[in-house]
Amino acid sequence: MSAYYISVFLSILAILLALSARQAMHGILYLLFGLIALAFNLSLLGSGYGAVLLMIIYAGAIMVLFVFVVMLLNQPPSHLEVTVGALARQFLGPLMLGLCVFAFMIFATSTSAVNAIQGAEPFSVKAIAEALFRDGWFFIELISLLLTAALIGAFHVGKRQES
Amino acid sequence: MTSVIESPLFLASSIFTIGLLGFMVRRNLIFLFLAVEIMMLASAYAFVTLSNQFSDVDGQLMFLMILAVAAAELCVGLAIMMRFEERNKSLNADAADHLKG
Amino acid sequence: MLLGAIPLLPFVTFVVLLLVGARLPRYAISFIGVFGIACSAICALICASTYTGVQTQIYWAWIGNINFAFYLDPLSLFMTCMISFVATWIAVFSVRFMDEEDGTARFFGSMNLFVASMLVLVLADNLLLLLLGWEGVGLCSYLLIGFWYKNKAAGRAATKAFITTRIGDVGLLVAMLFALVLLGTLNIQDLLGQAAINWKPGSMEATIIALCILFAATGKSAQLPLQTWLPDAMLGPTPVSALIHAATMVTAGVYLIARLSGLFALSPIAQTMVLAVGAATLLIAGLCALAQNDLKRVLAYSTMSQIGYMFLALGAGAYSAAMFHLLTHAFFKALLFLSAGVIGYCAHHEYDMFKLGGLKKLLPLAYYSFLVGALCLCALPLVTSGFYSKEFILSGVLFSIDGGVFAWMSGLLGAFVTGLYTFRAITLTFFGEAKTPVVHKPGPLMAIPLGVLALFSIVLGFLQTPEDLFHIHKIADWFAGSFPDVRLHSTLILPEWSTLLIASAVSMIGIAVGLLAYKKSRPVDSVFTRGLGFDDLYGLAVVVPYSFLSRLLRRDIFGEMALSFARTVYSMAAFLGRVQTGRLTDYASLITFSLVVILAFLVLR
């Protein structure tokens, strides 16, 4: 049980650190750490499939893409940041709003019947694969189209203007 | 109280809120992207855990799709970000305020 | 039927010239312009020769008894013939006068419209139709004074004339409203009948209406207090001055009072006011005429003064005398103005007497016609019409109860001053050495009208001579019954032949002094030159506060109220527009904010 709490605490901490980092690379690395903690959390809950997918795709591809782009941009450190003082001035309003949203979400989850329901078993990979190929083949095709479009789009937009 | 923290939705809400806050506060485009990704991560996590809780396998499918969409969006977004940096010489989102007023 | 043609023909001419005039060659325009007025004159003379008695011709029945109808009685027939006849000869003269000007279609068109309006005015059988003609002549006066519109001073003079007479028109409108409310009719004959039945002499209502009419008449006839526009109106072409500001428009006021004589008979106060206005104006105008440097301004003040004589006669109840003087004055004043027109045409529109001179030899036509007119004006005994008409007035004034000795003496003083200023003008303009060369020669088109007018100026006098002298009384007979009777003193203060002698002596002394005293005159600039300060007074008392108020109210209150809505919206838009910073993160905050609001609403419901 305590492992669960530790993973919750770690992921929240990591995300917090990620968004309050001063340099982009630090932020990305903190997020990576947060992903690891989240994957840990998922595997504790029994969704090994989710954990592995997070690691491979999210941390392994998406975050790496981020890292590559940041390296490509090659921004000197001073360019990457606003001062903390300015952050603090602008932080109050959004903080209030964010807390309101958070409060509502907690309120919703605590009063709903969500917590009462407990499923029998987390899904196994086999069950998920069956569902994917039986019912979800169409969505897979859509995903592939989407990725193709994204590929072409990124390729086109990312081309350096030769004019 | 502990039941709240134990609920997976608590983690999802917290991560989403932090992402939202980060989006509202940060100026740097990279961190804005990061915040968006974090919000999507939070919703994907919620899908996975709740599908387990409700024994509905569609949640797992949804998780896959969110991942794919996040990846696609990130691709194009980063390409745009590179063009932005080329044009404005900085990654400050405040530089794009031509729709002011 | 012919009666309707009299004003219709000039109106049709006006429309024709308006529509196609600009495209016609000069001779066609002139011919059409003169033809319209000439036909009108011929119709008028035919009507006069076949006159059988008072009649009304209704052309269009409108509301109640306000119709487009013409009323023919001795007074209106008299005016009609005079107007159309004089206008014809002035139009003939203008053909030559305007033969090098542009815009003759505009000129003849306006002149025809003027004649048409004036004829409608005198023939109208109700006050509303009279007002139509009244306004029409005001409009044409504006158009014709400002004919040379490129001259800004002329434009200002036209505006001044229009506005001043407009102020007088308020009096006419108020009188019409009173008549309508109190008597229930605007038809003139009905009005006079009703007034005689309902009101006894001296009643307040009759006085009010009569005073309003008097105010309107002073506006159009350039008497005190609305006389300031006439000298400035001389900036228009000289035939215009002859027609409008000597013979016809300025007599409209006299006609109006004469037409409503029944009303004035019911109000001794109003009648005395008419007398006072006439006396004051004739003296003041005469003195101002003595201090002018411009020939046409002398003639303008002279017109003002002579109309003052007519008002004097009206005030004393001697209506036929006023009308007789109106007739003779029309001819000799037109003659004087047209002679000045000859000078203007031949000497580059130079009217400053101190720059003219010696024109007796250079322009004999102008000299002799001006001389005839001047002698009529100064009432040279026995041979001029001016003598007989002025004598008719003076005896009428002296012997009527409403007139009196003071009025008579002011008339005599006026006659003396008339002689002075007229022969001052002649001395300066025609005698002495020539200072301005003559570049044009007048032609027959100028000479013939001058000759006709001169002839009539002499001959018309013999329509009414005093009892002790031939005793002709055609005018008195013509107007018998049209006006309330003059109330004569039962015993005469002086025998009539002695008043005749006194008047003749005064005139001749005036002429003599005028001839002798001004040989070595120099340009004058005194308060009399500027019209005794009336212009400055009105400028200060009326124009300045009015301009101040209009500048103050330039942004009017309702406009401001309407604009304030727009301004509020603009400022709110500007204020709220600050929300749009253009920054992505701010928009995200806004989205979150609205999300929170919606959630709060859901939770708290």
C-alpha cells in the first residue's frame, strides 16, 4: 500500500518540478521521471499493459522527440526563462483558478459512486489485444492515418524556408 | 480522506491541475507543450484506471488512441514551434500577440 | 380668364428659361424674357380696358374659402397695370445692360419669376396666396441681388436683405394666425367684413393684427426699423435695383397696408404708428442720402424716403394719395435708376460720384433722363408728376384728422432735403470735370425705355391735380369706395392754395441750394453715411448674440444625447477590449475562469 502512496507522491512531485523548471531540458527530464513514477503506479494497479505502453511510447518516443527538438533549437539558457519574480506576480490568479478546478474534481470524485465500484480483475494483455483486434481495428486504422498526416504535416511545416 | 487519495482519480486530477496551472503561468513554448502533454497524460491515466475499475475494455483502447494523438500533435506542434523560433528569435509565447485589442 | 394669364405668362417664361435657358443663344433668352413680361402687360391693359367692376376669379378651390383665386378691384388692377408696364420697359433696358454678362437666362428667369410673384401678391384674394407672392418676391430679390454671386459682398447683401425681410414676414404670419383664429377666415374681403362687424374702433385685436401687418410692411418696404437692407441691395445689377427696389417689391408693403385699410381704420393706434414710421423714415433716409458717396446708394435712400411719404399718407388716411405717389414714384424712380444704369454700363460699373463727373457732355442720354427723374423727385412745380403726387399727399396729411401739422411739416422738411441730395448727386455726377472715361455707348434699347418712362413721369401727374389748379380728380374717382374715407377737419387751418405755394417754394429752394452748395464737395464718411448706426446696432443687438448662441449650441443637445450612447459603447468596448491581450496563456486563464464559473453554477444549483 505504501508503495502506491510513494508512487503517487513521486509522480505529483515530478510533474510539479517539471513545470517549475528553469531550463527546458530540466523540465523534460523531470517529466520523464514523472512518467516512470506513473508507470510504476500503473503496474501497481495491475495494468502492466498501460505501464509498458507509457514507457515505450510516451517516454521512449514522445519525450525523446522533445529532447531532440530542444537540442535542435539550441537556445542559450537565458533565452529559455522568465524570472521567478515575474512568475510569482502572475501566478496568483491562475493559482486560484487551478485550485478551484482541483477542488471541484476532488469534490466530484469523492461524492460520486466511482470509488465504491471495484472491478474484479485488471485486464490482462491478452484481453486487451483481443478487444483491439475484434472491435477496435477501425480505430487503429484511423490512428495510422492520423500519424501519416502528422508525419506529412510535420515534414512540411518543419522544412526550412529556402526563400 | 485516505479513500480520496487512494482513488486513482485523485492522481489524475492533481496531475491535470498542475498541467493546467503550468499552462496558464509559463511563457516558454516548450513548457506550454509540456503542460499540454501533462494534461493529456492525466486524462489517459484516468482512462486506464477507470476502465479497470469498471471492467470496460474500451478504456484501454482509448488510452492507446490518446497516446497516438498526443504523439501526432506533438510532431506538428514542435515543427510549428521551430518556425516560430525562427521568426521571432525567441520562444516567448507573448511575442505572438498580434491579435491584441 | 385673361386675369389668370397675367401672372401665368411670366411664370411660364421662368420655367422655360429655367429648363432650357442655359442652352439658348443670347438673343433668344432676351427675347423670351422680355416677351413674357410684355405679354403680361398687354393682358393687364386689356383687362383694364374691359374692366366692368369688382370680380373674383377662382382658379382652384382648395380648403374652405382659401382658394387660388384672384380678386380684381380698382386697387389690384391699378397695381397690376403699373407693375407689368414698368417691368416691361425695365426688361427691355436690361437686354442691352446685360448684353455682355453671363447667366442671362438666370437673370431673365428670376426677373420673370419676380414679376409673376408680385402679380400674384397684388391679385390674391386671401392672405395665404398673398403670402405666396410675398415670399416669392423675397426669393427673387435674393436671387437677383446676389446675381453676381462671385462677389462675396453681393452674396452677403442678398442674405442680409432676405433675412431682414424674413424677420418682417414673421409679423405677417402672426397676423394671419390671429386673423384665422379670431375671425375664422383668411379671405381678405371676408376678413375686413368680419372685423368691421365684430370689433369696434380701437379694439385690441384689430390693433395687434394691424401692428403685425405694419411690421411686415416695414420689412418689405425698407422702413424703420427694418430698413438696413436696402442700401446694400444696390450691389445687384442696376435694372434689378430699378425693378425691385424702386418700383415694385418695396411697394408691396404699401399695397398690403392699403389692402387692409379697413383693418387700420379700426385701430387709431396702428394708424398713428404708420404715420410715425413714415415720417421718421422719410427724414432719416433723406439725411442719410445727403451723406452718401455712391450714386445708387443715394437713390436707395431716396426710395426709402419716398416710401416714407407713402406711409405718411397711409397713416393719415389719404390712401388714394399714397397710391398716386406710388404710381408716379415707380416711373420716375425707375427712370433714375435706369439712368444710373446707363452710367454703369458705359463706365465700367463705376457708381462712386467722386470718381465720376462731367457726364453731362459724355453721356447726354443719361443726363437728360436723370434730370427729368430728378425734377420729378424734387417735385418741380406744375410740370412734373412728382409735384402733383407729393402735393396730393401733403394736402391730404395736413387736412386729415389723423395726420396733422407735424406730419405735414416733416413732409415739407423732407421735400427740402430731397432737393438737396438729388442735386448734390447731379452736381457731382454730371457737372465738373470727367474723372472716369466712357467706354461704351448706350443703344436704342436703352434709350427707348428711358424715353417712355420719362414721358410717363411727366404725363401721369395730370391724373390728379389740386382743386385750385385744373381740378382733375381721376385718381380719387378711380379709388372711390375702395378705401375708408379720409376724415377731414371741418375747418381748414390754411387755405389750400397757400399750402400749394409753400410746398412749391420749399421744393424750389431745395433744388437751388442743392445746385449751389455742392460744387466743391468731398467724400463723406459720417454716421449718416453708415445709415445712422442702425447696421451696427443690429449687428450688436441681434447678430452677435445669435452667433454666440449658435456657436454654443453647435453641438446640439439632442445630438449630444445620441452621441453619448455611441461614446459609452466605444469606451466600454475599449475597456473590455483590454481583455484581449493576444497572449495564449491569458486566454487559457480565461477559459479556466469560465470553466470555474460553470462548475460553480452546477455545484451550487
